[in-house]
Amino acid sequence: MGLTLAVAGKGGVGKTSVSALMIKALIDSGRGPLLAIDADSNSNLHEVLGVREPRSVGCVREDVRKMGDDIPGGMTKDRFMEYQIQACLEETKDLDLLSMGRPEGPGCYCMANNILREIISKVTSNYSHVVVDNEAGMEHLSRRTEEEVDHLFIVSDPAPRSLRTIARILELLEELKGRIHHTHLIITRVEGSPEDLPENVKKEIARLPFSPEAYVPYDEKLVELDLRGDPLVRISPDSSAYQAVKELLRNVGILNETANTQSAH
Ligand SMILES: Nc1ncnc2c1ncn2[C@@H]1O[C@H](COP(=O)(O)OP(=O)(O)OP(=O)(O)O)[C@@H](O)[C@H]1O
Ligand SMILES: [Mg+2]
């Protein structure tokens, strides 16, 4: 079973950007095979990865549900669904991308969701690293299909209102205890050095239940790519945001020193 990294946080703080930078760091360090999961129903991970938009798992579930017992080729429903989900994987040289689509269709079909859960864990077991970019908020995480998260990264920008949602997110995480092995805080879009943050922001940060493990700088290179609509994975390796994310992965033991220095080209 591979290592699962999940990125979560309030809306618009920079989750998808952090996910893309993590994915780039893993690719640059020769970590593979890699699976990226877009768990935001408003999918856009494919754009920052420069990958075609995959057909979503949610669509498959709906299609299979509508088919009732009319499964082609004498396949069982589970087998057919597994086959269909495998076909949803957008495969590229560096990574595969799976898009979850909507967390639930109209009405909750728990049976289908259990089958789905099993299929997804079977699919993810083929990869050494899985990176999940989550939808804003935390409520849906408890319904997430993946069983275990090795590293959960909670992302916030330095705005006090965003920082205060971290505590609420951590409270919601209580019910997932045991399934999440390590939790890390990332403050992103930081202008200047963390010491130069306004006093009130520093106070909010000091009040957090645990200290941020990374400050990701506000990065003009990233903004430029975004404005041009170019994939963030093409960011220059000397980008400050990329460097900070790579260093974090090294600090938490996901990347090692050697793999990192070798990836400098
Ligand atoms: N380090 C950074 N420096 C500058 N701008 C950034 C940085 N990280 C993210 N941004 C900008 O912030 C905006 C939101 O980023 P992103 O889409 O990654 O957030 P998100 O949390 O995934 O949003 P959503 O909740 O809508 O999914 C984007 O315009 C992005 O370019
Ligand atoms: Mg996003």
C-alpha cells in the first residue's frame, strides 16, 4: 500500500496549488508510480497538472446505478464498476489522475458507495504515492472514500479569518482520528518572511493547537502561470513556493535529502 497525502482547508486558500507543487516535487524526485485524486466536485486539479479532464467516478456510479441489473457481458455489477473506474484513470507518463466528481448522487446509495470504497482502495494500492486534493471545508472528509491518510496537510492563508477555521477543521477531524496518521499545518501566500507578518496574524498563529510546519511564500511565478492558464507543474524549480513545499516534504520524511538534491535539474 502506498503513502497517501491529502490536502484540505478553507475555500480558496491554495489547496490545489499546494497539491500541484507536492506532485511536482514527487515527480522531480523520481517517486512513482503516482496517483493524483481530484476530490473536489468542482474539479480543477487536471488544469494545474496539465492533464486532460478525466471522466469522474461519480458519473460511473450514476451510470451503473441507472443500468440496474442490465450489466453487459455477463459481468457482475462490482466487476463492471471496477472496470469502468479503471477506465476513468487519465494516464500520463508521470502520473495518473482520478476525479471523484460528486461525493454522492441524488440520494445515498450506500451499497454502491461501499463497493466504490473497495474499488478505490484497490486502485490506489497500485501506486507508491497518492495525493488527494480535497474540496473546501472538512465535512465531506468523513465521507471520503479513502480508508487511511498517512499525511493530512491543512492549508491556510495568513488572514486571521482563515487561520481561525483551522481550529474548527481540527475539531471536525476528531471523528476521523485513527484514520489520519500525521497532521501538518501549512500557511501559504505569505508575503515576506514569517517574522514580518503583522502582529495580530502572529498572535492568531501562536493560538493554533500546533505550529505550522511550512510557510509557503506568495510566489509571483505561480501567479503568472495561473494567469496564463499554464499548468503549475511547469513552474521553475527555483520558485520559492515550490522550494518551500519540497522542503516540507523532506522535513516530514516523505522525500529524503538525496532524492531532493538529485532533483535540482
Ligand atoms: N503561493 C502562492 N502565491 C501566490 N498565489 C497563490 C499561491 N498559492 C495559491 N495562490 C493563488 O490563490 C488562488 C487560489 O489557489 P487554489 O486554487 O490553489 O486554492 P484552493 O484552496 O484549491 O481553492 P478552492 O477551495 O476553490 O479549491 C489562485 O489564484 C492561486 O493562483
Ligand atoms: Mg482547489
